[in-house]
Amino acid sequence: MKPNRSGGLVYSTEHGRMCPACRQPVALCRCRDATALPKTDGVVRIRLETKGRKGKGVTVVAGIPLAEAELQELGKQLKQRCGSGGTVKDGTIEIQGDHRTLVLEALKARGWTVKLAGG
């Protein structure tokens, strides 16, 4: 019989859910804070996507070298500036509508190298 390598304490009646990586309570988890920045080439790319969205345009911002929490905050600021809804998922920011020029100006003001991608 093989030993259980992925095992460990998942739930404790005293602390609740436990992190499987650091084996601490989820509220005190240290491994979430130690997440590395995503690897990028240093260029933030902005593109307009309509595929899979019934013809509606979505501005997609990819390649931002920020951690997840900072990316969420930047997404919130960009959505407020554009006056539109959107989401942050898989390391990209999606903003409903064609707001490429507004997003381009906002990101250049932060000092990043920004390019419009796509046609």
C-alpha cells in the first residue's frame, strides 16, 4: 500500500478549514502572501475581443506584472475610470465595451510599456 502523499489535515473542529500547503488555518495562511509575480515580457497588451460574446466587445488587458490582490484593485480602478463593468480572471482584466484608448492612457500614466494588440 502506498502512503498518502497529498494527505494532511483539511479541516479542524478547532480552527475550521486548513491550508494543505502550509498546514495553518486558512485565516493565518502564509503561502497565499508568498505568491510570485506572473512572468511577463514587460509589455502590457490591450486588445478588443468579441469572440464567444455574441458580438459584444470586451477590452482585455494582459501582461500586467502584479500580484492577484493588486490586479483586483487595478481592475476596479480601470472599471471606474471607464464607467463600465468587468472582471479580473486568469491574470487578465476584462472591461465591458471598447475602452482601449482610456485604458492605454491610464496604464501609460502608471509608467508601464503598453501596446494595442490585435487588429
